[in-house]
Amino acid sequence: MERSSDIIDILSQSDLFQKFAHGFQGSAGLSIALQPLENRHSIPPTAHGNAFCALMTEGTDTCAICKQLQAGLTLPEDGSRRSVVCRAGLTETIIPFQVADEPLGFFQIGHPMHVSPTQERFNRLMRFLSAESDERIQALERAYFKVPTMSPQEYQNRLNMVSIFSDHLAMLANQIIMGQQWAEPGTIREAKEFIEHHYWEKLSLSKVAHKAKAQPSYFCKRFKKVTGLHFSEYLARVRIEKAKPMLLDSRHFIRDVAVAVGFESIPYFTRVFKQITGQSPRQYRERPNS
């Protein structure tokens, strides 16, 4: 089975999670992240979608306030959700994510206020900060009054939505764990098939990822994990294998073989060929058993 962090990474990139997260943030202004179980004792701060939290994590004193919040936010052993409220009055919650009653990770949700922001509360918060410029305080103030507010009951209703969604996401996670979907991922299979039929063309990682219906950054990591090779290495090996039988036919010039399999530079073709086979194209052609 893949590590928890690997499965969580796949789930976080999935359409199922991305669409839910987009709707969750858009309807209520709340942020949601899916964290691997490995982070349960040191939960990272997340300011996604919240300008005030993002600013608070930048300063020395404000960062210390955020760290105090994170120190009190750990994943409960009994599998229950847990919420903490920071000094600024913002709430952050973690909800365990389980598959077949086994913990796999957790949802990290934030950061609403349960009472409307007021100038008095903001001024009180600023007394805990030192050496802050007027410009930074003004930026914090503007962001503070844009923090989403909702009643505790409304917030609980939103958290209940996450718990329900968790069951749907667990079904996808179970497919991954059982190998039903990723024995050889369809994404990688499609990419390899496309390369096999288009190796002589000018192929980039982005182009192949698009053909395989995957985000380039995710495709890059997944391709390396499944094949054991970086995309460029795999493509070069395919092209060299295609070049070998052509080189054994003396009617083909070496430069024509290089171009035919997708290399634009003859010196580069020669260098890559030797790196992979241990021989130059000419040595390969002239070997005794050819």
C-alpha cells in the first residue's frame, strides 16, 4: 500500500476534492485542506483563502500568535473533531479522515469568526503586537473586517457537510489502496501510449500531461513514481530504442535516424545514445554482430 502522504496527495489533486473545496470556500468563505496522518502531531498553519491569516503569519509577533494556536491543535486519538479559537477570535477545526475505520489523514478547516469584528476587538489584538508599522497595521485592519462570520450552529452545519463528504472521498481512497484504479494508473498508461505513437514529434511534459488529462505538476511526480524515470529520461529511452533497428540499416544516415526519432540536434542524439547504450551510434552500427 502507498504511504498515507502519497494517497492524500492523490486525493487532494482529484476532481472530487477540488470541486468540493471550491464550492466550500465559495459558499461560505471557509478554507479546507486535506492533510496526511504524518502531520497529526505538528499541524501546519493554513491561511488559504483568508487574507487576515496570511498577514498574521508574516510578522514575528503575529507568527508567534499563530504558533500558539497550532500548538493546541492536535488530532484527537478518539477520532473526534477538534476546534480551537485564536487570540484574534478565528476558529480552526480538524476532522479525522478514515478509510475502513483506519485513520488516513484529516481535514483542516478555517477560519470564521463567531462574532462580528469590531474596532475595539481589533485594537485589543494590536496591543499584543510590537514594532508593527502603520502600513502593516492598516493592512491587517482591512483584512480583519473581511473575515467571514457565522454563528456556531452554522459553522457546525458546515463541518457536518465535511463529515458527509468524507464518506464519498473514502470510497475513492479505498479504490487507490486496493489497487483497483492505480495498478498502472490510467493517466500514465495513456501517456505511454501517446508517446509510443508520437515519439518523433516535439513532445513536452505539459503536452503529454494534457493528452493524459492531468495537471503537469502532478503528472511529473506521478510519472516518476510509476515508471522510475523522469519524463525526459523515459522519452529519450523510447526514442533510442526506436533508433536502434534503423541504425542497423546502412541505407540510413545517422543524422536522418536522429531526426526520424525526434532529436533536433545530432550531437545531443549521439550523447544520449551513448549514455543509454554505452556506445556511440556509429559504434553501435559497426559492431561485429550487426
